[in-house]
Amino acid sequence: MSLTPEKRQTLDAMINEKGYTDYKWIDPKKIIVAQWVRMKCMFGCSEYGRGGACPPNTPPVADCERFFNEYSDAVILHFEGTMDKPEERHSWSRKINAGLVKLEREVFLAGFERAFLLFMDSCCFCKECSGDRKICKEPRMARPAPEAMAVDVYSTVRRLDFPINVRTDYDQKMDRYAFLMVY
Ligand code: SF4
């Protein structure tokens, strides 16, 4: 069963109050989970095995799919950024993710016990990541990114007419997406 219009309004007010306006609601059944995304993590990403909220610290793809199937309502939040230098990305993401995890907490405290946030970028709260969930330095704050949960972010956000493109250089505009699983 989906959220009532009144509950959605309550959540919209909470999201807006935090200053987020560029977001859309999605039926979680439309979130595309794919094995190829995990393969991209395993082969080609420097954070595989080095990020405490990245694979292989996240569940197998089949369990990720089950996780999304347990929800009836989710929000996708869009963030745009252009970096002068590649190393600026982590501080940009850290600040946004810290704000998002507070939003998740407020939604939870408002009675949405399933509230769970997926970061708009890999967790980069610490300069040196432990690389291991069991010895994470900020275990209450760290969350996986949608990609770490095997979400095909490109195809999913295009379903909502959000912009996203493969970038060919670091100084091009980034379109990053956080997912707030609500109910
Ligand atoms: S909180 Fe720190 S140690 Fe934990 S996953 Fe994030 S960067 Fe790694």
C-alpha cells in the first residue's frame, strides 16, 4: 500500500524545509537493479573493496532487488556540480551526504520507520576509509550509494526525465542522485 496524499504532503514539507526542491517521487518498482552495475563496481572502480559502504560490503544483487521491492514510495533527489579540480568532488559530496543523512533521521523520527537513504556519491566522510563495514569510523552515518546497491541510476532517473550523461572529463557538469526510500 502506498503513502496517503496527506503523508506525502507531510514529507514534501520536511524535504522542502531542508532546502531540497529538485526531487521527484518514484514507485520503487521502477528502480532498475542490474547485475552489470555490480560488475562495474568489481572491475573498473577503484573503490571496490576499499569503501566501507561499497561492494563487497553491500548485499548481493538479488538481496538489493528484494530490498527495493519492500518499499512502495521513494524520493530521488538531484544534485548538480561542476568541479575545478577532481579532488573537490569528495568535499562537495561529503557536505551533501551529511545533510541527507539528517533528512533520513527526521523522516524516521516522524514515524516512517523504514526510512533509508542512499547517498548521492560513495561515502567519503573520512579521509582514509576503513574499507570494512565492521570497522567503519562513522557506522551510524555511512550509507551506500545507489550504484553500490546495484541500481542502474542512468536508466532509472531517465524514467523521470532527469538529466544524466556519461562525462568524458572531470570538469563537465555532474548530475548525481540520492534515493530516499520511505515506505
Ligand atoms: S564513514 Fe568513513 S570509514 Fe565508514 S564507510 Fe564512510 S568513509 Fe569509510
